[in-house]
Amino acid sequence: MPTAPSLRRTKIIFTLGPASQTEEMLEKLILAGADVARLNMAHGNHEWTRMVIRRIRAVSKRVGREIAIMMDIKGPEIRTGDVDSPIELKVGETFDFTVKPGDREGGEEIRSVNVNYKDIVNDIKIGDIVLVDSGLMRFEVLDKQDNHIRCKVLTPGALSSRRHINLPGVKVNLPAFTEKDRLDTLVGIEEGIDFVALSFVREAQDIVQLRKFLTDHNSKAKIISKIEDQTAIANLDEIINETDSLMVARGDLGIECPLEDLPVIQRRAVKACFNAGKPVIIATHTLESMISSPVPTRAEITDVANAVYEKADCVMLSGETTVGKYPLECVQTLDRIARRIEQEGPFVFAEPTFVKGDKLKLLHAAVQLAHQMPDTGLLTFTRQGNMAGGLAALRPNLAPIYAMTNSVETLRQLRLLRSVEPFLLEHQAHPNRTVEGALALLTKTGHVKVGDKLIVATDMITAERLVDSIQLRVVI
């Protein structure tokens, strides 16, 4: 009987793009252990979106490994307008960002570019910093009028068309869920996406708005909130409490916040998610050098290792798999790093604070039993993912979590959770037959062998009653 590969606890998300969207490459990435495919709607149209979702589903089915699909919607953004040719800016030069046509004092001598956000004049104040093109160009606000803000160039550069603008520490009056986001999400709902990643989340109400939209359109997709600015950091706890999962989006976050604060924010976010029992994703620049290099830098290896040491649920690849030369090697590299670091465990954390209620206490007891019996695995049965999610949130040190579900949608969503290996299994009317069916499936797939011990933590319907239970089963 073939032996199944050892379980990698840290999950891998890859972003779809020209380098990874062919059927051939998708098959390689899925078989290499990728768990979630991310669609970046900042760059995708609806025709492409439908095509790639259906392709992912078809390839997943063909290779016998269903993966999840995350739609990362664009969210609000501020950009410069079009310019005929790049504007070369020098340190100390005065430059205007304009929001509507009109005369500007000294306009003939002072160069300018249009901005797509008219309220920038109202939101910003003199002395604030404007960052353009991922922070490569810095400006200080000197003055503002009805139709423009006047700035001094602090960092030189060539300003080209449609460059992204960041306003660190400025609370902008933009909707969290834009009209484009609505239209994109509707397409995702129609095609059965598993997760929606909400960009630039600033407060819990942003998540409430998206959840209502999903509910109104009968979608069971779960919400991943991306923290990307200082407002999100200030409201971190309320965001975590409201969301299904959190993404530490280190790209914009590293622009909006001081660079030296970024590791502190990451660690705080991971710990806050752990205490709340919510999954957390570490994203951006994970293996950035592998866009053009077949091997990562030593610093990138350590960065990934730190995410694994912190017990993050997932690490995410962006440009590495969209336009990079080595998408498969990136997934393989993450797999190798994660497996090696996980061998160094157990990494003991303080007890999480979210363990309340009888069901969670039962799951907590199962995990504690697994800690005392290090050669055991955890087995659970779940329709909507709650039992497996509770076990994953408790971060068992060594035990894998085998989650049996009768829903392919739930199976895909379980791909996001640390230490969870999901399986599709029809639940029988008699609980014992369901457990025996699970043991037979795990034996057939090589995940367990005769003599192995499993701690079964689940709720079972017996005599028309729902009974929570923990069992110790030996594979025979």
C-alpha cells in the first residue's frame, strides 16, 4: 500500500497569473501541495475569472485533490491619472496633485498630475506625507486648495501613469466595498468561490457590510480581512472578532507603517488571531527574489521560517506565481521550509483565551490528550467545518487533524486551516459505522496503519440526540 506523505501543517496559498494558470502548471502546483488559489481582482476581468475558476475545479477533480479558491477583491484605492510621459521629479521641487480642473496659483511653473480621489483635499492636512508608487516617491504637503494639494518632493523619481498613492495615518473617506468589488464578487458567487479577501479593511463594519452582501446572495464564502494600514492596526481586535480569517498584507502595510514596526505588527496580529481562535495568513514578499531566481535569499528563508514558528495557518505567494519564472519551485520551496521547521516542534504557546462553552472545552480536552499521547492523530467529523476549525485553532503540537466532511465546499474551506487534512466521506446513520468508514479511508490512503491510535472528537446523533464525545480508537 502506498504511504501518504507526512502532513505539512502550514498551508500554502498561490496567486494565479500567466505563469501558473495553464492546466499543466495548475496540476503540478496542486500535486506539489498548494492548498488555496488566489485570484487578484486588481488585474482580472470577469471572463478570465470564470475561465480560471472552472479550470481549477476541473484540474482539482482530475488529480483527486480539491483546493480552495480565494477571490481577492480590489477595494478602495487612490491612483494618479495618465501622463503623456514619465515626469522626472527632483528633491525640493514643488509639485501639485489636482482633483478637478481649475486655475492654480503658479500653475504654469508647477507641474502636476490628476488624482482619482476628489476628497483627498478634505482628508489630508498640511505636513502630511504622500507616498506614490509603493512608497518609492515621497512628498510633504505644503498647502491645499479646493482643487489641489501642493507638495514638496522628498524622494526623487519618475512618476508614470496610474501609480498607487498611500496616505499614512490619514483616514480616507472611501467605501470599503466598492461597486467594482460588488460586480466582481457576484461573479465569484456564481462560480462558487470559497473565500472573499476584503482589501483595506479599516473597521468591523466593513466586514459586516460584505457579510450581508454574501448572505443576501446565498453565498457560504468565508471572509478574509486584509489589514493594510494604520487604522486597521488601531482596530485590530474588533476586526479579528468580526472576520472569519485575517491576512497580514505586508505590502501596503509596510508602506503605511514604519518599516521597523512591521515585524511587531505581524507578531501581534498572529497572537491576537491565536487568542481569538481565528486563522491567520502571512502574505507579500514571501519569496520575492524567486520571481527571477530559482532559489530564495537566506533572509526570505528565515522570514518564512518565522511565520511557521509563529504557527500562522498559511503563507502566501503573490508575484512569485503570477509572473515569476519559477512558480512550481516556489511552492516546493515553501513546502520544504515549512516541513523542516515543523520538525523542530513542538512550539508551545500560552493557552488561548477563546476556549469557552462545552463544545470548545471538549475539543480542548481532546488536544490535551493528544499532547500526552504524542504518537496519536486527531479525527473529527464536520459538516460546516466548525469542529475541525476549533481543533485547528487550539494548535495541537504534533497531532495531525483528519477532518471528515460530507460537503465538498466545506472540504475546500478546511484547506486554509493549520494541521487539518480534509477528506470527503458520507456520514452514516449509525455513528460507529461513520467512524469505521473514516478509519478505513485513512488506512486506504496511507495516512494511518494497523496499530495506530486516533483520538476521535466529534458530535454524534444517537437516539435522536446530539452527543459530544471523545474516543480513543486503535486502527485494526
